[in-house]
Amino acid sequence: MSRQRLNPQTGTAFRLRQGELLTVWDPEGEQVADLFCFEDGNPSGVLSSGRSIDYNDTIFFSKGHFLYSFAGDVMLEIVEDSCGRHDFLVTPCSLQMFRMLAKDDRIEHPSCQHNLEVNLAEFGFDPTHLGTSFNIFMNVEVDNTGRVRVSVPRSKAGDRVVFKAHRDLVVGLTACSDEGTNNGRCKPIEYEIGPKA
Ligand SMILES: [Zn+2]
């Protein structure tokens, strides 16, 4: 498979076989990509932020860390990371969130929540199982009082993260729709599924 492009504020879903590599690039810099996955054939075997934070002893994931399912199985391993800062604390941006920020219940806005739900549903996924996404290149700062703040992504043009699948998975991936998370402008994301290592 050649390198694919996600247009701004869009998403996709695809199968990733055990042993295959998924590379995600930020082609222009300062752009977040939300990732969520479940076990192929087992829609309740879903990615778990809480398990992953617990079992890796960190909230800041990078090369050498593993992303776990709620059942405690390794789903993905981060095998390369040229950026070094990602988020695993917050859920995908949602229409509800945009309406709260705008203080207007009638606005419409694309969202990672919607893009993940729609694309994963094509693989039999129940959207009520969509939890905290692994937010590639998202920069959430945590101060010593516990307050969290979304800051400008640290990713530069061409930065990439490579994941290795430890099980057969269905992966959802977005080019994040939130202008505020992406330093004012939503940009594309690129990805490629590589051969088994
Ligand atoms: Zn988003």
C-alpha cells in the first residue's frame, strides 16, 4: 500500500494485521491525528487509555511504549517516534464539545468523534465502545496542580510515528477537526500500512 492522505477534518478506518506496521505522518506540522482501534472480530476488545497509562507508568507515550486493550492485551507498540509528544488523556473532539465552546447548541462542525464512529461502523463497531483515543501529535500540558491545557502540537513538518500491531486490529484514524488543537488551521495527515517487520 502506498502512502495515503487524509484531507483536513476527515477520517478513515482499515484493517491492520498482526506484525504489520502503521506509519502516521504530519506532513505540514502542528496537526493532530486521533487513533482508535479494536480487535478484528471482537468489537468489545477496545483500546484503553487507563490500562495503557497504568501498565506503562506514564501519561506521555513514545518509542518503546505499548497501547493496551481494556482486557489487558497489547494492541500496538510504538516502534518509532520523531515527535515525542502525544496525548492519551482526552476523548476525540465532538460536536457536543464544539457546541459547548461556542455556547450555541445549533452550530454544526466536523469532529473526530463523528469521523471515527462513521468509519469504524463499517467494520461492525458499536460507537458506544468509542473511548479515549490515542491522539498522535496532540500536546496536552499537565501542570503540578493537575490542570490540563491543550497547547500547540510540537510536531514539525514530516514528523512521524510508527506503530507495530501485536494483534489483528481494525484501526480508525483522523486528521483532527479542531482548529484550536491544531494551532488555528486544520491540515492533512498521511499514513501508510507497511509489510510485516
Ligand atoms: Zn479532533
